[in-house]
Amino acid sequence: MKNKNIFLTIVVLVLHGREILSDDGVLYVDYYKDKCPLAEDIVRRNVEIAVRKDPRMAASLLRLHFHDCFVMGCDASLLLDSFGDMVSEKLAGPNANSLRGFDVIDKIKYNLEEACPYTVSCADILALAARDAVVLRGGPTWDVWLGRRDSLKASFDGANNFIPFPNSSLETLIANFKEQGLDIGDLVTLSGSHTMGKARCVNFRQWAYEVSHEEYHDKYKRFRTFKRILRSICPEKGRDDVLAPLDYVTPARFDNQYFINLVEGNGLLHSDNVLVSEDEEGVIKKLVWGYASDEDLFFASFVNSIIKMGNIRVLTGFDGEIRKNCRFVNIKGEL
Ligand code: HEM
Ligand SMILES: *[C@@H]1O[C@H](CO)[C@@H](O)[C@H](O)[C@H]1NC(C)=O
């Protein structure tokens, strides 16, 4: 009997060891099923509370996952605070004075550490919170692939270089996404995230005030009216932090209205509008029209693309760690 127990213990250790050793960059839907059965519930409950208190938080949480994944992969490098000579990604141009929701992530992590210490990574929390946020605002749901580990460092320069700019040309946006292994379809589909949330005047001013050559043509007349509205919100100088909804029709809902707006010339950012205005070949325009007329099609593609985004250079196996506090790497010898 005693021998049998020892035997079972060894089998369990070996199996457990193999799981830890898997270093194949592969994620699993059931990753926490045995390790931390309540993990997904804890995340969802916290996201629900946060979004009920502040509906915009849904958009902010979705954006955190994106800004994490585009810099060294989905490894929660975004969540690290500055420490020693490592500068936080939070201070980089696209993030500073813009990203929100770090306190929500801290709260989730605190609850998870109480339930299952050193088990659920901060990178996985970001992926789960993004899904729950989309669902809460009326968007599609999906199974989140899990088992990411957290980075040991941040990349301030990476955050400045790899997160796309709102004043980029279509060509640059395509290149930005390609660098991450994402294609033109993913660019269009994931831009649909701008169906909720807000942007600051500083990020749409250039678009609102520049009058491109093409706009004198009738074809682009539609941009002119909307730009007049934008100028009334965002003066040529000052009031940089005044907000406008990315989707002015249904700003709080995750739906396909963003694409309808684009067709009508009413995107908020330059990077939104170029999807229709700079697409010479018409492939992208076709996608935009497709999503504008078929929400189910957009939802199905969105699920596909965000799972793809969530897989960008994930850390598994012996790489990285499970952080105790999402803001700091673990102290050596702590575990
Ligand atoms: C295609 C390139 C993209 C560019 C140039 C871009 C740029 C921006 C900018 C400038 C803002 C406003 C920030 C501010 O004014 O403080 C914003 C907001 C937002 N972005 Fe993007 N973005 C892009 C793609 C994405 C993707 C792929 C996602 C998600 C998967 C996303 C999700 C969001 C959300 C939800 C907001 C609103 C956040 C809030 O209200 O707190 N964006 N984006
Ligand atoms: C985009 O804006 C930044 C400042 O935020 C500026 O440095 C850059 O030149 C602009 N790029 C384009 C293509 O207008």
C-alpha cells in the first residue's frame, strides 16, 4: 500500500514535470482547469464590477492586451513599472497619459494570488480580461488559449517603435501588423476594436485639420462634414486631452458600427479612415463593406484575429515566470 502511494506520487511528479517542461510555445484552452479552476470566474467577476462602474473600462482593458502583445509578444511586459534602469512601457509615447485599467488588473491579480498563488500569469489575465470586456459590451465570445508566462523585462523602445501611430499611412499600418505576423485581414478586423472607447484630441487633430489633395474631389467630400464636427471638439492648439468617441454612433457597444462609420467617412482617427481612403486595390475596402453589412461576419473574423494576436511570441516552459505582482518581476529566491 505504502509502495503504491510512492509510485503514484512519482507518476504525478513526472507528469507535472513534463507539463512544466513543455517549451513549445503552445497554449491550451484548459490550462487552468486543474491548476486554478476558479481563474476564469475570478477574472470575469472583476471585469464585470469594473465595467459596471465605468463602461469605458471595457475598451481600456481590450487595448491593454493589444499594447502588450505588440511589444515582445503577449508577456505582460506592458504591466511592469520602472525599476532600476529599466523604464516602464507605460511611459512610452502611445501609452503615457492614455492607457487605463492597470488598477483593475492589480485587483484581479490580488484575488488570483489569494485563490492560487504563483499560478495565473499576468499575460493570461490580460487575454482573459480582453475577452470578458468584449462580451460585456455585446461582442462575441471565444475560448481564450492560456499558459502564457510573464516577461522578466519591459521594452520602452519597443513600445515606442512597434505600437502603430494614429497618423500612419495604410502602408505603414500594414507593415506594423506584418512585423507581428498579422496580415491585412487582421489589421482591418482588429481595427474594429475601435467600435468602443475614446481617443484624445491630440490623436485626431492632424486628421481633423489636414485637407488632403483628394478631399477636393467629390469622392472624398464625405470626410469634410465630419471633420468640421471634429474641429469643433478639438481646437487647433490646446485641449489635447479632450475626448471623442472612436465610434460616435454606438460608443459603448461592441458591434459593427465602426465599419459603417468608415464607409460613411466618419472614422475618428486617420488610421481608421485610411482603411477606405488609401486602399488602391480595394481588397481592404471590400472587407470593410463586408463587415459593415454583416455583423456576424465581423464577429467571426474578430474572434479569429484576436486569438491570433494573443499568440504573438508567447513565453512558455522555462521562459519567463508567473509574476506575484504584475508591476514587478519576482524577487530571486522568492519561489
Ligand atoms: C491599427 C492600428 C491602431 C492604431 C493606430 C490605434 C490607435 C489608437 C489611439 C490613438 C487611441 C486613442 C488613445 C488616446 O487618445 O489616448 C486608441 C484607442 C483604442 N484602441 Fe486602438 N489603435 C490601433 C489598433 C487597435 C487594436 C488592434 C485594438 C484592439 C485589439 C485597439 C483597441 C483600442 C481601444 C479599445 C481603444 C479605446 C481605449 C479607451 O477608451 O480607453 N486599437 N487606439
Ligand atoms: C505623426 O505624429 C508624430 C507626432 O505625434 C510626428 O512626429 C510624425 O511625424 C507624424 N507622422 C506623420 C506621417 O504625419
